Amino acid sequence: MEVSNAWLCCLLLSILRGSTIGLEITSSGQTSTTIEKASGESVKLDCMFKLSPEDSGPLDIEWSLLSSDNQKEDKVVILYSGDRSYEDYYAPMKGRVHFNSADPKNGDASINLTGLRSSDSGTYQCKVKKAPGIRSKKILLIVMVKPSKPRCYAEGLTQEGKDVVLRCTSNEGTKPMQYSWEKTSDGKVLPASGVIDPVGGTINVRNASASASGTYRCTATNRVGSEDCILYLNVTPPPNTAGIIAGAIIGVLLFLIIIAIILFCCCRARHRKKYEKEICNEIREDVPPPKSRVSTARSFTVGSQRSSLGSMSPSNLHEYALKPQYDKIPSSEEDRPPSHTPLPPPSAPRMAGPNLSRMGAIPVMIPAQNRDGSIV
């Protein structure tokens, strides 16, 4: 009984040993399980296997991206089953992952990843199943981003006696990243007072002098690449402070003088305008008053009547008395009818003195008139 039990144990061990030894995953030169690559490059994840006569089941090959969180499921990237490849199984890697061999059942389950991205980083597992054998292999892929083109610039006043900071910054790139500075002109020697920070990417030149002027190169480097930038530094002498102050004072004085001249001109023009306005409104006493139309008309009428009376004979006095009253001149402006302006009487024909005497006329003296029409 004990012999039969021992025989059964040996049989089981031989079966397990045969199944274990039957399927074997080997390496074809890729000994490290960690691979570092730059973004945009391609990588081959190696997975070679050997089958034994005992492995008689169907062949299944599965590549998956293991989740760092145990609560989440692993993501199958590519699959071979039933003598068929399923390469577009994982959407983020669609068109970028392929089997290295056209027929993986010949022992090459390796895959190629192209156009690497930083999101492709992770642990990949190759699992080969051919019943009763099962084998797997894990590879850690780290996709690194090389430094982007850095930006070089100087901080602070680039004058003699001042502290000047040269700074170099790369916005993209996988850490850790190192910065290095070198001078490419004037003997290629960095200033003796310069202090370099390889992590921050700065060089602090204390108490800068004219000898610090020149061309500098900064190089940003990480594990997968490097980029550099060029900076030209020109250290100038300090400005003449006294001259600047004097110029500022003179400029302020000139500005105040111009403002004063403008204000003076404005006040003077305003005063002149006001004076001319007062002169226009002033009444001059030495100017004679305007002529009176009423007095002129009255004088003209009186003289005309007297002249007419002097030239009349006693026989035609009766006709003169019978003339209508509208020939009379109104005594004031209110008595004159509207829109009726008195017309001057028609001038009598001039007659000689003997003829007037023969007709019985009486000589009459006509009073004289001044310029404004009043009787003198």
C-alpha cells in the first residue's frame, strides 16, 4: 500500500515537471526587464517561447498593460488566438502595436510599439498559454520626454558693478534634468565670480565687469536627450547719474516756462477781447444825434407854405383856403397814418423878381436851417 502511494506521488511529480518544463519563455538578447525610451521613438518588447511535445492545446498569446491600482483591471493591448492576431484591441494604441512575427506560433510572441508617448509608460506582461503549459513575462517600459528647446535670458541690470543672473529654462522634459553653462567667446572661460546652479539652470555673476561680456551656451540634458540655447551678454558702464539729474531738472524748468507762456497768452487774449467788447458798448458824446424826420418835414412844409403864400395874389387866397385837410402834416408820429409817408411838395417854378412884384407878391424872409433840420 505504501509502495503504491509512493508510485502515485512520483507519477504526479513527473507530470507536473513535464508540464512545467514543456513551455518555456526565453530571451533573445534583451536581458533587462526595464526599458527607457524617448517619446516618438519605437521599442521592441521581447517574448520568445519554446514548446514541448506535451503542449498539445491551442496556442494563446496575450499582451496586457498592468494597472498600478489593484482595484482596476488590466488592459489587454494585443491578442493572438485561434491562429489569428487582434492588433487593434486597445484603442489608445490602435495602429501603433504589432506582432514582431507574421506567425507568432513559431515561437516569437514579441511586439513592436511605434510613436511612443508618455502615456505608454507602464508594466507590460506577455502571457503564452498552450495547455497544459502557461508562462508569462513582465517588462517595465519608461517613456521619457527629452528636453524642449530651452529659453536663455538675463535678469537684472547688465551694468558694471551689478549682480547679473543668467537663466536657462526648458518647459518640457522628463525629470531629472541637468543644466550646464559654457562661454563660447573670449577665451571660453566663465567669470570667476559666477556661481552655477545645475538644477535651477542659473549662473549668478556677482559684481559683473566688462570682461563678463560675451556669448554663452546653456544645455539642458536628461536620460534621453539634450537641447541648448545661446545668449549674448553685454555688460555696459554705469550711466552718468549727475547728467541725468541735471537733464531732468532742465526739462522740468522748460516745461514750466512753456506752461507759463501759454497761460500768459491766454489771459492777455481774454483781456483784449473783454476790452474790445466794452469799447463797442460805449456811447460817444461827441457824435451828433441822428436827424429828426418830423422836424425836417415841418420845416420844409412851413417854408413851402410861406413861399406859396408869398407868390399868391389876393385873388387865389380863397383857393388855398379850400384845400383838403390831408395836405396838412400830422403834429406827431401817432397822428400819421400807417404806411403813409408824406411826400415833399412839388417845387414851384422859379420866377423872376419883377414878375413877382407885377403879380402883387409880398417879399417874405425864409428862416435858415442847420444840418439836423432845426430852424436857426
